[in-house]
Amino acid sequence: MERECCANMRGEKKKERGEKEKKDLMNRLKRIEGQVRGLENMLEKDAYCTDLIMQVAAVTSALNGFQKVLLENHLRTCVADNVRRGNDEVIEEFAALMRKLM
């Protein structure tokens, strides 16, 4: 099944994700959400500073991992598909994204 990658719908870009990709991304976000709730509980219980800092580092690492998966998927699908179709503008769009992230 070929899916429309980054289709423009009513002025918005959208991407249909496969069931497995979407499920994997949602699972990652749910784990991150749990880690953030853990931080809230630690703060309510007056956890020691270094313990909170370590938990923040774990959340940050998890978010970075989520972002890496999104970037890789975007490059392998949206960017590659657009380049194959002759739309090289997507390369500048990706380069601009990377400039913002770095």
C-alpha cells in the first residue's frame, strides 16, 4: 500500500503513518509522559535536587530519541519520496529544519 507522504490538505502538510510506526511513536510518548508524571511526583515529595536532575536527563534523552526516530522516518519517507518525484525544494526545507534544531 503506497501512502501519501506529507500531502497538502487544506494548506496543511500531513503524513499518513503506517500502523506500526504510529504505534511505536505513541508508545514512546506514553513512556515519556509517565516519566514526566514521575517528575511531578518527585517534586511533590520534595525529592533531592540531584535525583530530580537525573530524572530530567532521562526525560530529555527519551525526547531526543523520539526526535531522532521522527527525523529518520522523515528523511527516509517524505524527503526521499519528494526527491524521487523531482521536488528538490524538500532538501532546503530539511536543511532549514536542521539549522533550527542545531
